[in-house]
Amino acid sequence: MPSDHVFSGETVTLRCDIEEEVDWTYSWYKDGLITPCTERVYEFTSYESDSSKYTCRGEKKQDSQQSEISDSVTLTVSDLPRATITADPDRSVFIGETISLKCSIESHYSDWRFQWSKYSSTFDAGEPEKITSRETLTIEKVSMSDQDKYHCWGDRDNRPMKSQQSVAFSIKVEERAQAVLMIYPQNWLTEGDSVTLTCKVRSSSRGWMFSWYRDDYNLLSDSKRGAQGSYTISPAAVKHTGVYMCRAERGGYYTEYSHTELLWVITRWPLASPIINPSRSQHFHTDSLSLSCEGQSSSGWRLRRYSKRLEDCSSFDWGSETGSTCRISSLKTSDTGVYWCQTKSGEHGQPVNITVHDGDVILDTSVYPVTEGDSITLRCLQKSTNASNLRAVFYNDRSLLQTQTKGKMIIPTVSKSHEGFYYCKLPEGGKSPKSWISVTKSQSKYQISVFKMISSVLAASPYLLLSIILGVKCYRAR
């Protein structure tokens, strides 16, 4: 017997050898019980029930003298193992990538020879086409023709039995990998908050390394390439404001860049914001809108916006510019976006979020951040009636806040807990878009008085302020 471990269905041959060569008859025992075989060679087809201890002895035909019983041989019979297939990097791949399929057989034997077949070739030929005899099947520069079902199995030298064929393993091939960027908890932050950018690859998850970019595909210097697919900014500062995107790489293959996402970090002490007329965050389709950077503390401000891409009022056909004022005579839903004032040196003012709604109901609320302790009024407006006293229901995120008969809701003392998304509904039908209400901390009386003092000094004489600063530095030097 070549091995004491065989698979069900294989032929087992046991031979009883006695040193003295005389005319013997033989007896075979299975776990001590006599078997029907009386020949020197005991041959049978094995099944799992044949797993036992086998012994033999001889008896002389002349005088019925018996030999000693042989040492036992333990035979183990197990079911044929099933081959399994695993993929590296993933069963979902993209045109041009390389994929490796590995065939594995769990067995105490290590001398397996592996065979592979492809379903389409098997179907066409009527029998499996052996495409390789290696343990690993590597397909370089994957094409759509490689999208198929694959099988593998194993056999061993001089053994007729094969392993069980693997379950069909399907490879999915797609045209091009697309990275998807998401921002949590939201795109609008206040200084000191935390934000996480998450990058994923659509329809695939394994083996990717990620990179993050900002503003015209500039790789972030502190961007850690890793398999986690997340990039956290904590604490967030105004300098982190920008347009972000991500990309993934796997084995030298790069995905397309993700869509862009605008991340705005609002300073706790608001900077210059565009002057909006009418002054609200939501507007009806075809209404007119005026945005101005006039009267800002620094000259040379220009209006910019982000609506799927960065745009200037004067660069694209979406508004008419007069000085620092941009007018949009007939709003379109594509005018929805973030608007801000910016200097030639790139200094950003406080942004405002404008939503253009092609519907009958909008929420009228402040387009600017609200300071803690102040009051805020939310109104529900209907385009078709122009009525100011509507029965309306107001919501914060998904929670019902109030039902009002005069179409407005007042929060008398705003706190940080009021920050979030708000919208309204009309009982007869119609729902506004959501608007984010940002809440900033109030300045202390000391900060306000210092700010007023510096403003007065600047208004009186900038040279006086410079003299004060130089005097303080000299005093500290002494």
C-alpha cells in the first residue's frame, strides 16, 4: 500500500508477507474481525467506512500451523477534497489591471498538480480546456474577454483520482475605476471642528491605496497614502478651505480622479461676506439676484463661486458684472453653489451658500452665520401665492420642530445646538430644500472693545497704530 491515507473511490492494495515461503493460506482482519479475503493480496475500492486497522496472519495448508499475527496498518479514508479559488487583488477588476487566481486544496498531501478551465472555452469545446497547470493563474492587462467563470482542480502523480472541482469563480471586468469622495459630517465647518474625507472605489473594495488632492490637483503634503481610505483634518482651520478630490492606486493602476467636493471652514470671527439681495439663502427659479463685494474692508475684492467648478462672475456667462457687483437676472438651478469674495492675493472672505429651487416652496432664513445669543427667524414662502401667512411645518434635519399658522418660526436665543439643516413643508403639498444654519461663538465684551479701539486707531491714523506696535516691541526688548 503506497500510503495509509487515501481518498474515497481509490483502490487500496494490502499484501501479507511471511518470511518462510511455504504454501500458506491467509486471513485478513478489520478492527479484529475476520474479512472474506483469503488471498495474500487484499484489494478493494475504498470508502470512508473502510477507515480501520488491518492485520493478517498465515496458516500452513499441510498441518494448519498458524503464523503470528502481523502488525496493524491504520488506513484513513476521507472524501475527496474540493479545490477553492481566491483572487488577488479582487474578483472585480478593471480593463488593464492584472489579476491572479490561486487554486488551493486543503490536504495532507503537497504534491498536487493544478489544472484550470474557463467556462466559455469549456462550453464551446464540450470539455474543459486546460489553460495552465500552475497553482496560480495570472491574467495580465485584463480585457472584457476575461470576464468569465473559472474552475480549478488537482491531481497527483501516478494517482488516478482527482480532487473535486472548485465552485465556479466569476471575474467581473469593468471599463474604468472611479474614485468616490465623501465628507463627514458635512462640508461646512467652524474653526476647531473635525472633518473626515473618505475615498472609495465604486464596485471594488480590496487592495487600494488612496491619495488626496486640493485645488487644481495639488497632492496634499501631509496626505498619508494608505488602505484605510480616509483623511482626517483636526482641528480644522480657515487655511483648510478648498476644493478636494481623491484618487486610488492598485498595483500600478490608477483610478480616475473623484468628483470635487468643496470644504469651507468658517472663522469664529466672521470675515467679509458678499452682500446678497434679496438677503436669503434660498431663491426661486427665474428670480433675480444681486451679489456685491462693495464696501469690504479691503479693496480689490472680486466675487467667485463654486458650482461644480470654480468660476468668476466675469469669466462665465452666468452673470453681469458692474464693479464689485454681480447680477443674475434669471436664476437657474445650476446657479446653486457657494459664493464668496476674494482678493487678488487669494484671501477668502466668509462664504455664503445659495440654493436655487425649481419648485413652489422655499425656506427664507439668514444666508450668514448666526451669533450665539442672537435670535433668528425662519419663514416658509410659496411662489404661486406670495402669501406671507402660510400654515407651515418646520423641521430640523428629520425632526419636527413646530407647526405655525403665520408661516414663520422664531428661535429667540440661538445656541451651538441649533446648528444644522432646516426645511419646511406645507400641509397641502410642497417642500423646501434644506439649508444649513451655522452658529458662531459670540465675542466677549473685552474682545469687542479691543476691536473697536483698533478700528478707531486705524480710522484716525495707521501710523499711530504702527508707533504703538513698535513701542511695545521696544519695551519687551528692554
